[in-house]
Amino acid sequence: MKKILVLIVLFQTIAQAQKKMIFPPNLKPGDTVGILATARKNLEDNLAPAKSWLQSWGLNVKIGKTIGLDYHQLAGTDDERAQDLQEMFDNPNIKAIWCVRGGYGTVRIIDKLDFTKFKKNPKWIIGFSDVTVLHSHLNTMGFASIHAIMPVSTKATEEAKETLRKALFGEHLEYTMPCENMNRLGNAKGELVGGNLSILYSLFGSPSAIDCSDKILFIEDLDEYLYHIDRMMMNLKRNGCLESLKGIIVGGMTKMHDNEIAWGKNAEQIIDDVTQNYKIPIIYNFPAGHMADNHALIFGKQVSIEVNDLESKVIFH
């Protein structure tokens, strides 16, 4: 029995090593970006800034059928949202799909999608927050995607916009930040995965759950109770995710809440507490997540993280 288990682990390790991430083609002037809603509705006339950004980069814009649909909280029914995304998957003239906003709802359509044509003609999927469902599902299939600002991110900094442009056009990304007191020093290299912690937590046990083995994990979250952060981090620990990581990048832990009886730690301290036994580098307060200065990250790409007493670096290869 032990020999069989060793062979299974060996085969899994070999398969993981042989897996090659597929990167959609970099965009070029004249390409078309589709904007649609996979989750919360978008009824406002608020897309002019995003259209302007894309057009200034030489790109064309196609607005999806879900923009303006109103079904309670959602941008249309599950079938309507799935159909809109499916049509953009299957349209060879659309080179990237930009999710208009997060909220909740992408998980309700993920199993309705047919990725047959996407696999033959992959394109960049862009967004954050609830879009983590798509990022994670695509990663399990071996496709890279971009965690970045969304069309409704009208308060995005110029630097955040520029990092998205660089990611889409295949230009080099490298971030350097002053050292945070809580950072855990060290160097690591691995494939970048992750996204919104609440979404990652909800996907464990499903076909969309990320494989944490030898990865660099990025996490961020918004509007959560602190004890929820502890519960989700404990879930990652008990799932074996944390012990198999090479490093962690912690983005914005924004607008956290506490109970009348305080939990006793903030979000960063909770993460530090749960990860104490893992000798891996950790970067805190990385500028990504629910914030104006939301820097683009390419999930599926190899990155190096370097953390010392003076600064921390994230370098995409």
C-alpha cells in the first residue's frame, strides 16, 4: 500500500512539473476588448472612462448584453450571464474579456460554460474580487489570467491603469515596495495564484479550487469580520494549502469589521498567526485588491519575491 501511495505522489509530482501554463496572446492596437457582467448588475452610465482608457491604448470596445440587465442583485439571470460570457468566449474577434464589476454571482454560471473554443482560442480574462472564480477555474485548466482593476474602477490611480496596460500588452512587470514591519524575510520563486480570500475559501472542494503546491499565493479581501478571516485562513491550513506554498503576498484587507467582543488581532496579525510555522517569505500590504491603487497581477505566471529589511520585490518572469 505504501509503495502505491508513493507512486501516486510521484506521478502527481511529475504531472505537475510537466504542466505548462498557456498564456493568451498579448494584445496589440486594433484588438477588441469585451466588457460584460458575470455577477452584480451594472445599470449606471459609468463606462465612459473605461472606454477612454482602452481607446487611448489603441483598442476597440464591445459592450456585452449583460450591461444594463437587472435581475435583483444580478446582471440578468444565470442563463443570460452565462450566454453573454459564452458568446465572448466563442467570438474570435474578441481578444480579452473585462468583467465590469464583482459582487457575487460568477460561481452560479461557471458550470454552465463550455470552454471548448476558449481552449483553441484563449483570451485574457480581467478583473478581481468575485472574478476570482474565473481566475481559479482557468488556472485549474492551465490558462493564465489577469487580476486587475475593472471598468467601474473610476478612482483607479494612473499607475494601476498603466500596470493593466503593461499586462495586456506583454510588457515587463516588476514591483518594489518599502519593507513592512510584519514582512517575513526570504526569497522564493513560483507560479502566482490566488485572488479574493473569501472566494478561494468557498471554492475548496470544488473543481475550481486552486492547487497550492509550490505556488506563490496572493490574497486580499473586503468587508469581512475578523473572525471570518481567521476561519478562512484555518481552512487553507487544514486543506494543506499553506504548507505547500513557497510564499504569500497579502494585498488589501479593506474595511474589516469586528464584533462587540473584539477578536484581538487585525487581519494581517491573523494571517501572521496562522502562518507562523511555515518558513516562507510573506509580503504584507501589497498594493492590490479593493483599493484605487490596484496593481495588475498575472495569475499563472512565474514570479520571484524578494523580501529583505529594506524593501520587497515582486518580479514577473
